[in-house]
Amino acid sequence: MPERPKHSPSRPSWRCPVCGILWPCSAAKLRLLGEYREDRPGLLSHLAKLGEAAEAELIRLNPGVARPDLTLRFVGWAETR
């Protein structure tokens, strides 16, 4: 059986190669929530690091454009409510 495509970020654009939307897409969020089910602080730390990497890569990809604020995109959705 062929392997299902992963909803992992395509770098340096940080879009989902399967959905084509900004990563993390809905499928990636569900997968991450499952993987970090028992470790919300670990998930938030992981997402913050990915957000920092995305910010650096997007700045290099788009020089002269205002620095993006990716906090909500990467971490906001996963914060406990």
C-alpha cells in the first residue's frame, strides 16, 4: 500500500505540499495534537521553534518585506483554552 503524503511544511515557503495552504494546515494540527496528546508544553515549544525557523526563512525569501508575526499561526491555535 502506498504511503500517504505527509502534511509537513514545504520549506522555505512554509506551505503544506498536500493542501497548498499555509502550514500548519488542519491535518497537520490534528496530527500534532495527537503526537503531543500528553505533552502540551512540548507541543508549544516545538511549534515556537518551527515558527522561529519559518520567520527566518520567510524573511530571507522576501527581503524588504515587514517581519512577519507568526505567533498565532504557529502557537496560538495550540494554546490551552
